Amino acid sequence: MDLFTIIYILLFLIFALIVFAVVQIRMAGIKVKDFYSFIEANQKLDKLYLFAKKYEKLSQQQQVIFLMEAETVFNAFDKVPDALWEEEYDKYMKVLDAYKDIKVVRWAQN
């Protein structure tokens, strides 16, 4: 009986923490879906940052993939307040610069 009581209390606490997190996200003026896409985009940003350092060596197909992934990251970051991603600003700008450079090169080739 005591084990079930402890399990119920723990489940209630987990549920309460999830509800509290959702309420905090909504109070910040962010949709939960946008916040989740921001978290995913933040993980993509780390990968794109590594590619941005060596974007000149990417093939045409890899550049197109880089551009598409970068656009999804930019869209996700635009939906959340800037204060939320201040720590990632340098990575964001590096990826943005690489994005612009690839776009210019591809535009010049056409």
C-alpha cells in the first residue's frame, strides 16, 4: 500500500511540474508548439554551426540541405523572444553568415 501511495504522489508531482512548465511558457507569450520547435532548432543549430565553419567545402547538394535546415532554424528562432537564445547568438550569426554566402554564390552561378 505504501509503494502505491509513493508512486501516485510521484506521478502527481511529475504531472504538476509539466503543467507548471506549460503555464510558464504560455505566460511568456510563446506557444508550446513553437517552444518545442525552438528546442529542436537549437539542436540543429549546433550541427549547422559545425557545417558553417567549412561551408566552402560542401557539395552543391549539401549546400542545398544546409540552406533548407538553416531556414527551419531561422523560422523557429523568430517565433521565440530574443532573450531566450542570447547564449546562442554567436552560433546563430555564424550560420546566418554562411547562409548568406551560400545564397550569394548560388545566385551568382545562376
